[in-house]
Amino acid sequence: MSLSMLNPSSEAALLLLALAILLITLMIGLRRAWLGPTIQDRFTALLLLGTGGVATLLLLSVLMSLPALIDVALVLALLAVVITVALTRTEVIEND
């Protein structure tokens, strides 16, 4: 079933449910990033936060009809890639 087959109120309800699930996932990831016992746990949680943040911004863009949030999501995705490379290089240098 595609979103185009749903009426607008059920489409919005479905998007709000997806947004709520994403926010719960982000809270769990934030907890893991804060308390993670190893650096690998924290690194994975940070990657989850970047991906979840992009998905959240994209859902908000659709729900609020704000196309500018798509641009913000793209910038966040690019920053997440740069941070991933920087943290990976730092981890490799520290292990040598």
C-alpha cells in the first residue's frame, strides 16, 4: 500500500508514528553514545544519530510542508560523513 492510496489524515498519522519511532530510536542511541562501554559502541551510536537526524528532518519536511528542511537534512548528511571519516582516522591513528 502506497501513501498515495491513503487519505490525508491517515497519511499524516502514519508519518507521525514513523517520527515517534525515530525519536525513540534517537533517544536510545543518545543513551548508548553517552554510556557506551567501548569506543565502537559510541561510534555506532553517533552514526545512528546522524542517520536518524536526517530521517527526522525529512519526515518533518513532509509533515510541515517545508522544503528547506530537505536542504538542512542534506547538509546534516554531509556533516555526518565528514565526522565519520574524521573519527575513523582518529581511531586508526590511535591504534597504531
